Amino acid sequence: MNERDPARPAVLLTVDQVAVRLQVSRWTVYNLIRSRELASVTIGRCRRISEQALREYINQLTERENP
């Protein structure tokens, strides 16, 4: 995987945004976070997921499906 462009800041997504992108419920996203399948960070009381963490999760899914 290519290194992230340092000039482009990492984008953090909300749980709702990730749910929309994965086409799942918020509950499912929180379960993925709890099971540590999807990395996240907490800022204050807000939970955020980086675009990179979301890409890595999707890559893991596709690797499991297509070994």
C-alpha cells in the first residue's frame, strides 16, 4: 500500500459516515469497533474512524473472501 501523502491530512469519519459507506447499521459499526476489527479513536466524547482504518478493514474482508 502506498504511503499517505503528508500534504493531505488524514480524514476522520463519524460512525454514521462509516455505516453509510459500508451499508450497515450504526450498531454494526460499534460492534466492529468493540471487537477490534475496525480501528477507531476517541476525541473527547466522539468516536472517529480514519479513512485508512476503513480501507484496511475492507481489504481484510476481501482477503478473507478471496484467499
